[in-house]
Amino acid sequence: MGDESTDIKQKLLDVLDEAIEHEQLAQQRYALGASLTTDPAVKEMFLQLVEDEMGHERALRDRQQSLREGPEA
């Protein structure tokens, strides 16, 4: 049973890794959008989106760390 729990835990960590990558890509896309626009309102929107995605990434990393340190899944 321990092996199955370890496998599940690793799969969950893999899912979180992928989700973190998606958040990072979104940050890059939104930062690019902010750099391309001359409209202050649009720039502000993109920069807020970057901040939002950074918050998502932090939350995912926190969950990932908890899963690594916690008991089997």
C-alpha cells in the first residue's frame, strides 16, 4: 500500500509542477502584453494579471511543499 501512496503523491507533485509552469508562462505572456501597450489602463491590467499569476504560483508552491513534507497522499 505504501508504494501506491508514493505513486499517487508523485503524480500529485507532477500535476503541481505542471501547474506552476503554466502560471510562469502566463506571467511571461502578461508581462509581454504590458511591455507592448502604450495605454496606461491596459498596462495596469496586464501588470495586475502578472501579480495575480504570481500569487497563484506561490499558492501552488506552498501546496507542493506541504505535500512533500506531509504524510503519504
